[in-house]
Amino acid sequence: MSNTSSIVVFSLSGFNATVNYRVTLFSLTLLCYCLILVVNVSLILTIILDENLHEPMYICLCNLCINGLYGTAGFYPKFFSDLLSDIHIISYTGCFLQIYVIYSYALVDYSVLVLMAYDRYVAICRPLEYHSVMSARRTAVLVSLSWLVPLCCEVVVLSLTSRLKLCGSRIQKLYCENWSVVKLACSTTTANDIIGLIFISFYIGHVLFIVCSYIQLVKSALKSREGRKKFTQTCVPHLLCLLNVTAALLFDHMYSRYGSASVLQSVRNFMAIQFLIIPPIFNPVIYGLILTKIRNRMIYLFMMASQRVQMRLKH
């Protein structure tokens, strides 16, 4: 195949390792996806319905959950379809759409977590300025940027990938991934490599910003009992989510580029999809369990719903 126009479909060879246990895998992933929908939608509705939660931190959390639904929607429906099929292919357009959704989800996730780190920094280190710095208008602008910048970055990446001449159509994963498509290229990938390094450097800058923020947060929190309490209640869940997402994304990125082909395909499959399983479930669960306002509100809504159901059953 000498050019991109001759590639009509890509084959997903990662499914070769799922033949013997596809029913079990389908059941487990369906349960996992249902859990993702329930925990994320519950948290979104809790924040939207309670005006007391219309604060920058909770608005960011709401966006984190919305992004979780967006990203997993780009993977699970196609994954379920492939598990039930004997042919594991995806169209050229569908492949690029899946890459866009999954990887823009990953970048948005990280951008929102960076914004949450900034919000916690202002709340704990500059409490008197918090409401002026994190005003409703500025929060809206920052949240919008945390979506727009990653979405635009992924457009640039895919526009370069789409210009490559491809020599093959076999992707050794359960879904389409940009680096897997780039590796099929017959032409030079210098531009892709340069842009990739620029974007990686940009997000390494995010990491450095978070590290600097947390150094200041820890210094400030140690000065008073109230500061330590606020740090424990609001920064610990953020830190857990941040470590969760960072480990998942770093694992996926490093393995995609430098992973050994001698590793079992089933192990490679798990390595490839764990960032689509762990963060979307654990992010809302961590916040729901640790943040007092969220936990109390969810318990209240659950009790109200239970009472209504009992009243209807009586009648």
C-alpha cells in the first residue's frame, strides 16, 4: 500500500488473544462500563443539582467526570462490538475519530487536574484572594481552555498523521492509537516526532507546575491545624487522582513506544486499556468518598430517592 487513499480499513490484531474468553471479557467490561456511567453521572448530577457545590473545585470535578464519559464512549461501544464479532476491523475515518476521542480525553483529563491543582494552591496559599482570583468568569475561561487546548493539540497531531503514506493496516492493539498508525508509515515521520516532542514538553510543564504547586501547598498546610485539615480534605483526593491518571498515561505512552513484543498479548492488551478503566472509575469514587460535601449530598439524594420508591410501592 503506497498511500493513505489505499487504506480503507485497519485490522485490530489485539483481539486475537481474546478468542477463548470473549464472553467473560464482554461481561466484565460491560459491568465496568456500567459502573463508569453510574459513578460519573451520579457525581455530575449531584454537583449540578446542589447550588452549594457550584464552586470552582466542584465545577472542575464535574468536568473531570464529563470528560470520563466522553473518553470511554470512544472506546467501549466499539470494543463490545468487536468482542461479539469474528472480524476485528475499523474504517480509516473511524480509526482517526477513535484516536481523537481517546487521546483528547487523556489530555483534557490532565489539563483539568492541573486546573484543580491551581485552584487548591490559591485556596490554601492565598485564601484572602481566592474569590477574586477564582471568580466565576475566570473559572469559566480556565475550564474552557482546559478543553480547547487539548482538543486543538490532537487536531494538529492527527492532521500530520493523516498525511503519512502508509505501508500496512495492522494495528496491534484493541483500539486505534496514533503511534501505532505512525509506525505503519512508509514516508518520513520527522514532523510527527517534532510535534510529539513539543506536546510532550508542554505537558511535562504541566507536571512541573503541579509539583511546584504542591511544594507551596505542603509548606502552607504545615503552618496551621486548619491548613492541614483543608489539605487532607481537598488535596489528598486530587493527589490520588493525579497519581492515578499520571501512572496510567505514562504507562501507556512508554509501553506504546518502547514495550517489548515478547510480552503476552493479553498483558499488552491490559496495559493498553487500563487508563480507560482505572481513572474513570476511581476519580469520582475517590472524590465521592473523601470530600465531605459531595459524600453528604450523595447520601442525602440516595435516601430521598429510596423514600420516594418506598412511598410509591406502598401506594
